[in-house]
Amino acid sequence: MPIAIVLRASDVKLLEALNTSRDPAGWQAVHFHLSDLLEQYKSEYQVKIAINLINDLIKQYEGGIYLLSDGSIVVLCSQLEKVVLNKLVFQLRYLYMDDPLAYTDEGHENPAFCSIYDLARDWQLFFDICTQRMAGAGRKGPRPETARREAAPQRIEAQRPVPIISAVAPQRSDFAISNG
């Protein structure tokens, strides 16, 4: 099953995919916090480039790309190899390299740029964050993951290591991905 690109009602469809999961083993979620970019980097053109870049890197995998209502992007992917995951984060970070969300003033990778979840271990945490995002969508104030990142700024790699996984795709889909 190819990668689905979900642009409409993505927040709901992401929750549906998580809700209908039978087995999260081998699945990763990468949340690019693009809603925290400076306004000048939030253009529709930049978002299209980001989605195309992600799709080009992971098109041979099973999963989905979700453009959330706040402009963030979540990539839900099965059996994503660590080298591809690192390339994905690097290339998205490079696309937004002039924004302080991508790199700190000292030139280091900003850990607030993205969060990586190994769903075999972090499914409940990721599901709770997605649920809280839906519940607070109409309210003002920091989103749950933003507040968590600000409270404990740490390197993403140290916080959520992703094991190297075989490139062999599963025979059946463990997550229901709807395209639309």
C-alpha cells in the first residue's frame, strides 16, 4: 500500500488511523512542528514542497502524511529505516534552515523542530497528544506537545531512539489509512 497524503480533516483521520490500529509494532510517527515556524515560512508553497519531499523519501513504505489543521505535518510510517528517518528530518530541517525552529542561534539542531515516536513503545503518549490536540483545537494557549517541549527541552534522538528496522514490509496493514 503506498503512502497516503491526507490534506482534509487530517487531525480526525490521524486519530482514526491510530484508533483502528491492531498492532503498532514497527510503526513510527514523526511530528514536524511546522506550526511553530515564523509566519514567513508558513506559505502554501513551502508546505507543498515539504509534503512532496516527504513523499519522495518514503513512497516505498506503508503509511500516511497528514497535514494537520495548524500547519504541522505528521508522518505515520511502517518499517521506516533509521537512515531514511534521519534523511527525512535532515531534509525538512534544511528546507526551513533560515527559521529558528530548524536550528538554534548557535547553529545546532533545534530539538523543538520535530518529535519522533516509536509507536510500539510510545503509542499511548502519541495517541494522547493527538486527542488533546483535537480537544483543544478551538481554544487558545499552547498545545500539549508545545508545552511539553518547552518544559523539558532535550535532544529528540536522546529522548526517543528509533531502532534500525528491516526494510521488509509487513504482509498486511496494521493501521487503517484513509486518503481524502
